[in-house]
Amino acid sequence: MATNEIQENALNNMGVDKTPFAASMLFPLFRATLWGLTGYFAAAWITALLFHTVIVNPLPATVGYVVGLICWLMGSGVWEGWIRRAFGGKEAPTYTGIERYFRFGPDSKSTAVRYVVLNIVTFFLAGMAAMAIRIELLTPDSTSWWLSEIQYNQTFGIHGLMMLLGVVASAIVGGVGYYLIPLMLGTRNVVFPKLLGLSWWLLPPATFAVFMSPTIGGFQTGWWGYPPLAQNSGSGIVWYVLGAATILFASLLGAINIAGTMVYMRAKGMSLGRVPIFVWGLFAAATILVVESPATYTGALMDLSDMIAGSHFYTGPTGHPLAYLDQFWFLFHPEVYVFILPAFAIWLEILPAAAKRPLFARGWAIAGLVGVSMLGAMLGVHHYFTAVSDARMPIFMTITETVSIPTGFIYLSAIGTIWGGRLRINAAVLLVLMAMMNFLIGGLTGIFNADVPADLQLHNTYWVIAHFHYTMLGGVIFSWIAALYWWFPKVTGRKINEFWGKFHAWWFFVFFNCTFFPMFIAGIEGMNRRIAIYLPYLHDINLFMSISSFFLGAGFLIPLANLLYSWRYGPKAEANPWGSNGLEWQIKSPTPYVPYPAGTEPEVVGPNDNYAAEAKEPVIWVPTPSK
Amino acid sequence: MTDNSYAKLMDPASERAKRGAFFFLILFAAIIFAMWDLARFLWGGTAVPATLNMGVGVALTVLMLVSLVPVMAARKKLDQGDDAGIVSSLATLIVVSLVMAGGIVYSWTTLTIGSGYGGIYDITSLWFLVHFVAAILALLASIMKITRTPERAKSERWVSYNVLTFWGGVVILWVAFFIVFYIA
Amino acid sequence: MNAAKENLWKAFRGLVVFWIIGLAIGETLMAWGIGNWPILGSIQAHITADATTYLLWQAVAIYVLVGGAVVYSAFRFRASSMSDTAAPAYQARTWAPFVVTWLVLAIGINLANTIYPGMVGLEQLWGIQLDTKNPLVIDVTAQQWKWTFSYPKQGVTDVSQLVVPEGRTIDFVLRTKDVMHDFWVPAWGEKKDVIPNEVRHLFITPTMLGTTATNPMLRVQCSLICGNGHPLMRAPVKVVTPADFKAWVANNSF
């Protein structure tokens, strides 16, 4: 194709650094760790001395965290890569080779790859926490040989917070979205490349702090952090608050880039009607973060202030603990749409290319994505129907149930796309189909929690646990792995092993359902959530769920091995292995450091989902107009 | 001549994009203050404690409004491409930031954080303090970049524009803060 | 083009058969599941369980219709292999009858659900509360990690076991001494959060005699995480006849 010839010629002159990996390239990582830990201990210790206390107390832990975070960032390369030149200092060198993966930099592609690695590591650790929970629940009584009740509470809190904010919040948006958004929109990079680079470097210290929170006393509130329990069940809550706020801020930096790139940096000819559906999904998620996350920051800071500064927003005889619930859920309900909307968009991005059909009812699909993000802003109250006055129930019940209408458009579009097509089912497509089936259960069981009479019984039982695992694990994680498989050739130039991909897809599907479906029944049978000890009549069903969950957990080693092995030894893939019309596939794979050379840019001349036999190429390459 | 360095190629956003996308950040920052402005009545009731120094509040607000003059001057110089000319305006804003920070810290001494009003006043003004510290750093960066590397500053004027946009946003938010916390 | 259309209608007939089989299997399983429903020990439990079971019937139907369409079409319209890259003849971008049917059903089911079981259930629950002339008032105090019950009009104070008469509406007055808790008796089908600095009411009309020992669903259980004693923050429940209740009050009041 002429397209790639233009590319090939000019790219040979780009002279990208081809140095192979050397251990010295890890230097920024080591420096960041050293500076971060030094900064933390120095600041925490000095604060403790000044206030005549010990460093595990809330105040020194807070000061230490803030200072440690800044030192970590400086060590990671933010100093020479950004701050120094921003103050008129020496220009930073551009790292174009392998080195860029291990230091702060403006390259969205290496940032995205770092996201994938971090998400996998976090998923593994938080998954271990889940295994610990299920081991505890093997027996109904208190298990002295395993976790104490305090440790159990800390474990599910860490599991919940890290799975949500450390994994699903950034799995698709970060690992897949940040890589693809410039390529799909036809630009070389996002609008604020350094902010995007910064967003990843905020995550490791935040994640580390949350995992280490038991060392300063842990927190027993679960991932909600509800006061006043937050203020009297361990100092670890300060790392929960700071870690969550840091990760949310990282998401916000990404959201600003997504929205700004989508609005201002589309290629010539890419009208809003031609923007790829995945970018629409990211945009819908980004608007949620920009508009709704502020409320939750205020809640987090006030929770922290009650802990360290002596204010009484939520505690004491004049506190209003319910206000925290309002502030917290104002974002954290829509936040689940930040997780799932990009997953929806992944389905609708993959299915047309796999079925060789145009995206069915595209306008309705976009209305669905944007509609969910807008309706989602107004319904956090359904998370605490048992706490609010009667007057608030009908309104929030109605709005919550309405969300199922735009959500349905995604299924409408997906079914219409497959219908009459020729669906080529590889591991990625299989995972997408399974994610659709899982999310369907997750979505339908959500209606029960939206419906106040049913919710008054089902709230805070295992029914809810099952419901959101069907959406988050069954929906988002399945789609995430599907996306990793589908775009794996784009990033590495190789394909994954299809047999093992399909094998573990079925493995997941079976054991996922065996683990979580019984939780619906356990909920109806009266098992409330967040308990280390339950009544013996629930023993059999818990035993079954625990054993299934061990198989499910072990199964995650298969895709890990598949990704690692295929990255080095997988079969070589051509530039566009799935025959997709997507703009991101029209450039070389793996994507060069500069995706397409100086003087060239794409112009969109047609829809990217026209797979009819006589269809024209959707993109042509034109010389960059001189200003 | 077109700049085809890696740094330029991999930061392709136009000045319009850089300045436009910045408003998403401003929107985010504004909503945080909106939450606290609204929450003030939940925790603080409708009364304003007598210990709060109204004179300081009025003075700080007037100062914020007057600070729009150097902002306007700096914007005009930026429009004209006269980067060197804006340094004094930006330096003025640094001084204003320092005075504002001092005023905020002083007002903390007049309130008790444990009381409803004191808590919400303190946390909101603390968040303003964070913004003023950020403003000082950003202004300093702009000044130093202009004086040390005028060429680079010329090609990255959007940074200075965004700093001024940020300042304008803080002024509006401060006025809202004054109305809600001192008058209402 | 004509041939392609014919094939699609034939495929649709297959889908209808698939749906009918799926609905028969799904709803039969659901009937069996609902037949094994846990005990419902109060009028309120019947109202909330009616809402849940109705939504279950509906969820199974929607699951079969939507999920069945996904599975069926993925199987029916699959390509023979990944290398089979020929584009299908059918390339329509939308088909109004499908979209309109979908829209009408989605909006219709939503509106219907808001009315029943949503508002109808709420009205029933609120109606009991409003119609109760002389409820039995029980003060419930939650604290980390135990429940205490007082019967102000009967003069029974600070007992750790909840004893209530059958058939009389009870007004539970919920207060907490420390953090948030949640008052829940699973068999009674409703729960209510207990919030610091606030007083909450929960109205329950027990209809079934029993004790925690005979059925563990009849227990007071804290249902909102409240610290390390949370799982054991339970209290035994005893639903007795009005006569037995009178006797119990006489033995326990001062």
C-alpha cells in the first residue's frame, strides 16, 4: 500500500536510538525510589520531632507522603525533563530508544506501556488480597491461623481500592487509551504530553502507600472511607485518602489530555462524526472526571482534615457524616462509568473490524456513551438508599433506572454489527463476547439495587458484591485483556498465542461465573458484606465460591505468560493483521517513536468502518501544510 | 524553517489547543471551590464569627481585583509578542501572591478549626493558599524562562497565557469566596 | 441483495426458536429458585421480596432476549477462520424497525419498573408506616459492637435480646453512640442505616413466630462496616405471640 511506502522512506531518516537494553537505563527508577523514600522518612521524622509524636501518627505520615511524592517525581526525571527547562534551564535530551520506558518523558506510547505493566502488577497484588479474603471465608468462624478480623478488614479495603483505582480506572483508559488516542485521531501526541507523562509517575507511590497502609495502622472502612469509622480505626486512612486522591489526580491529568486532544487535535477531515467510537468512549469518561471528581476531592481532604487538623466536618457532636456520602458518591458512582464506558467502546471498536460490517446505529451508540456519562452525574444517592430520607428515594430510583436506556444502545449497536456479518472469532473477540454476556448480568442485577424496595433488602449484601464484580471484573477486565490482545501487534509487532488465549478465555468464563454467581444467592440468603465471620448455614456456598475463586485466580497466570512469551517469541504480525480500517492500523507496527514522519500527516476522507468490497481507503497521507 | 526536532514533532499541539484545553483544568479547579462555597452553609450556618477580620477580607479582595491590571498589561504585551515587557507585570503578581498567602495565614489565627465555620473557612482558604503557591512557581518559571531563554519563551508563549488565565480564574473564585464567606 | 435479505429473515426465525427454548429453560430455573426463597418474616419482607422476584423474572427474560441474540448471532454469523476476510453482502448501517423496537421496549420497561415494583413498593411500605396508629416503640442503640434494646412504654430497658410480638407494627427508633451502623434483620426484608447525630425510624410488622436458633435469618445483624467487631455485631431475635410478649414484659420491666 502506498501509505506505508511514504512512511518507510521518511522514517529511515528519523535516526531513532537503537541501543539495546542495559541495566544502567533503570537509573531514574532507582533514583526516584531512593529520593522518594529519603524524602518520606526525613519529612515524617522531622514532623514527628516537631510535634513530639511518632512517625506512624497521621500527621507525620501525611507530611512524609507529600514530600516523598515530590522527591519521587523529581528523581523520576521530572526535574531535568520538565522543571529545569520550564525555568529557563538546560534543554532536556529526548529519549527515543528503550531508555524512555524507564523515566519521565512526554511520549504517550511508553507512558501507556508503563500503565499496562503497573496495572498488571497492581492486579496481581490486589488479586492476592482477594485470594486471602477467600481463604479466610473457607470456614465460617474466626480463623486464627490466617487473618485476624482487623487484618481481614484491611485486606478487603486494600483489595477494593487498588482494584478500582489502581487497575480498572486506568487499565483501558491508560494502557489502551493513552496509546491509541493520538494514533486514532491522527496526531503524533496528545495536547499536554508532559502532563500525561506525569500522570503515570503519580501512581507508583500512591499504590505503594495504599498497600503499605497496614504498617502505620491500616484502615478498616473498606474502600469507602466512611467517617466517623475512618477517624477511629487506624492511621492508615491517611494513606488511603492521599493515595486515592493522587490516583484520581493522575486520572484527571489523563482526562484533560483526552478531552483536549479530542476537541482540538483531530486530523484534517475527521469531523466529529468520523471520530473513532473508542475515542468517544474515552471522551465520555474524561468529562466525568473533569466535572465530577472535584466533589470527591473535597470529601477526601475533609476526611483527612478531621484526622490530622482537628476539624469536625464529619466527627463529633456537630459532624455531618452523611455529607461525606454525598461528596464521595458524587464521583464514585460516575467513576464506574469511567471504568466501563471505554470497555463498551472497545467492544464497538473491535466488532466492526472482526465482523467486516459497519458499526450499526453509530449515532445511537455515541448517544449511549455520552448519555450514560451525563445521566451518571446525577445518581450517586442510590449507593445509600438505606441512609437517606424517603423524599430522595423516588427521584434517584428513577434516574438510576433510566441509565439502562443509553446502556442498552451499546448492546443494540453491538448486536446489529454482528448480525449479518462474518464474525472472525479470535481470542480478543471471544473475550469481548464474554464481556458482553457478563456485563449483561451485571447491568440487569443493577436494576435491583436501583429499585428501592428490592435494594432495602439487598443493599450491603453479597448480592452487591456479585453485581459489581460482574460489571468490573466480568465487564472491564475481560475487555481490557481483549484490548491487550487485539492491539498487541500494534505495540510489539507480534501476535499472541491464539490457542492459549481462547483456552484461558473459557477458563475465566467458567470459573468467574462459578465464583460470583453464587454470591447473588448468598446475598438473598442473608449474607452481608465485609464480614470475616459468617453463620454456619452459609458455609457450603462459601466453600464453593472460595474454591472456584482459586481456580479463577490461578487462571490469570495464563494471559500473563501469554503476553510475556508472545512479546519476545510470538509470531511476527503484519502492520494491519486484522484488516481493520482504523487509522491506528494505517501506520507501521510496532509504532515508531515518531508515528509518521515530519512533513506528512493523515487526512481522513471516509468513514473508518466501511468494509464493503468496493470501499475506498478511509485515509490518505498528505504533506503537512506550511504555516 | 520548520522545526523538525523530536521535541517539536512529539508535542504537536497548536497554541490554540494548548490554551483551549487548559480550560478543562480551570473548570475542574472551579468546581472544587463551588463545592466548598456551597458546603459553607451546611457547616458554618449563616452567621459569620465576630473574630473574623472583615477589614483584611475586604483588603485582600480589593487587592485581587486590582491585580487584574497587571494581568491585562501582561496579556497585551504577550499579544504584541513583547515577551521581555511582561516581566514586571508578572513580578507584581508574585508580590500579590505573597501578600494573599500572608493574609490567609493571618485569618487562620482568628478562627478555631474545630468550629463549623472555622473548619470550612480554613480548608477553603488553605486550598486558595495551594493555588497561590502554584501561581508563584508558575510566574517565577515564566519570568526566568523569558529572561534566561527569550527564544524558547517566544515559541512557548501559551505557557504565559495559561498562567494569566489561571490567575484570572483565581480572582473570580476569590471574589465568590469573599461573598460567600464574609458577606452571605 | 435479495438473497442476503432472505437469509437474514431465516436467521431471525432461528433466533426466535433459540429465544423460546432459552426462555423456557431460564424461567423454569427461576421458578425453581424462587420456590426455594428464604423465609419472609414480616409484611415488609413480602413487599421487598415481591419486588426482587418480579425483577428476577424480568431479568431472566431480558438476559435471554439480549444475551441470546449476542450468542446466536456470533455463532450464526461466524466466519470459518481468521483468514476468511471476505466482507459480507449485508452492509447496512442501521435498520429502523430494530432500532425503534429496541427504543420503545427500553423506555417502556424503564417506565414500568419505576412504577412497579419501584413506586408501588415504596407506597406500600410508606402506607404501613402512615396507617399505624399505635406502634410498639423500641429504642435501638448501636455501638461498637453490640445492640441494646429498650421498650420505653413497657418499662423494659437495656436488654440485649430483641423480643417482639407477632402481628403488631413496630417503630424501631435507631440511634448510634459512635460510628455508622445498619440495623438489619434479614428475615424482615428491610434495613436502615444508623447515623451519628441523627435519629432514624424503621417500621416492621413481624408475621412469623420464631427465634434465631430456629432460623438464622431471624437475627439482628449490623450491615454496615463498623470496625473489627462488625461481623459479630449481632443480636438474637425472638418473635412471640402477643400473650407471650406480655408475659415477657411483665418479667423484665421495673
